[in-house]
Amino acid sequence: MSKYKCVIFDCDGVLVDSEIIANTVMVDMANELGANLTLDYAIKTFKGASMQFCMDHIAHRIPQRLPNDFLPRFRQRSFEAFEKNIQPIEGVAEVLENLQMPFCVASSGPENKIRLNLELTGLLPHFEDNIFSCFTIRKWKPDPAVFLWAAETMGFKPEECVVIEDSISGVNAAKNGGFDVFGFTKHDVNNELEGNATLTFNDMSEVLELIH
């Protein structure tokens, strides 16, 4: 019998393969302003970071002020790119179909982005109304607030939940809230998760066995 009663999934990089798509848009927009970023640099620097951190970072690399409409334009262009290219993380649909306990998603992204990407990848029916966004409470990882909110709403204590994360900020947020956290390392480009997460795994098909 599992020690856990609830699973809290991150979204980007755990449920949907969105990191490269979003970072490609970010790099294109930043470079149009003279930032001279590479996609590899962006993935290593921005993975798991808040949008404000990304915008501040770009602002320091360009010769002019960051345009006031940068964020809404990024949302529009990234949503268009998601609609063309987004895919679920390999194996995650089977995990969700066979998971024998309550689960939810808690993400740094805005709720409309979470819903869009889950809908485009066919995963939205698994989550219904169990979607928790940092934007709703205005607190971002590594603050544990979104995970604490998700656990409380789902009806469980932190020690009864396990968080599935792929970024160091997400792992730290879970640990800061008293959660066990499993680190998904398939795209861990900075090799940050092993030794920080409760345990790490490289293939989503391993999750059911690890939880049970």
C-alpha cells in the first residue's frame, strides 16, 4: 500500500512537452530586441523560473527598455506555437489513466495556459477542476504556496502527497512545503535534481511503480 494519498503534478516538462516551444519563442522575441540569446542558454537559465525573472534577465541584456507589451505578445506567440507543436510527455497519459489515487496539477503558468496545453494534448479531462496556478495566488516557486494550496484543496496534508517536478525551483518549493518530491530528469540539462529531490527518475512509465 502506498504511503501517498495524492499526487501533485507540475505541468510544463512533466505533463506537456512545452519547455523548448516556449523558450524558442522567448529567445526569438529577446533577440529581436538585441539580447543575443541561444536556445540552449535560455533552457538552462529560464527552466522553472517565473516569467518576471525571465523578463528581468532579458531587460538587462538589451540596449533599450523592455517593451510594455512584451508579456502579452509572448503569451500570444507562445499560445500559437503550442497549438501547432505541443505534445504530451511520453508515457504520461498511461500514468494518468492508471493512477489509483487523487491527483492534480500545480504550475507556475497562468491557468489559461495550463488549460490550453492540457486540452491540446488530450490530458484536460483527467484534471477537471483540479488545476492550481501560481498566478491565482501571486506566489511563485520556490515558494511552496501553490503546492500547499493544492494539497489543502484536494483534502490532504503535505506528508500525504508526492509532487512530480522537473525543475530545481519546483523541487525546492515542494521541499519547502514539507512534501516528498520525485524529480523527472529527462530534460534536467543542469543536472540539478539528483541529490535534491526525494528520488529521481528518467522515464514517466516509472511513476506508478515509484508511487506504489
